[in-house]
Amino acid sequence: MKLSVVSPVYRAELVLDELVERIEKSIPSAFNSYEIILVDDFSPDKSWQKIVDISKTHRNVRGFKLSRNFGQHYAITAGLNQV
């Protein structure tokens, strides 16, 4: 079974490491594979760079950057479209 977790990201550069760590710790062993999809909703801070850095060290993390701020619902939908 595969699990996909989608999270919109906006002004979250300081909490992204903690978010990924908590998600990874909470995934049950019943899932033989998983992915964490972080969608940068055109955040004004360095969230996108943080997502890029995290995805280099966590093979299950993928990032997507929206071209402008669409809001969390559209960011989640964009992430779900990547599954």
C-alpha cells in the first residue's frame, strides 16, 4: 500500500523540518511506501528553498511551487494532482 500526504506551505520555512519529521514518525508500518508532497503556495519567505533542501535529504519528499498565491485549497488540489 502507498500513502501520499499533501501539505500546502506558506510562511513555513522554520517549521518544515519538524513537519516532515512528525509525518514520517506517524506513518504506520502497514504502508510499504509513502510520499510527502509539499506545495509552496508562493510563500514570501524561503519556504521553497527549504523544500528543495529537505527533498535532497529525504527521498520520499517532493516539492511543487505554484506560480502565485492561490490559497491552501488550490495548493492541496495541485498536490493531489501529482499523486
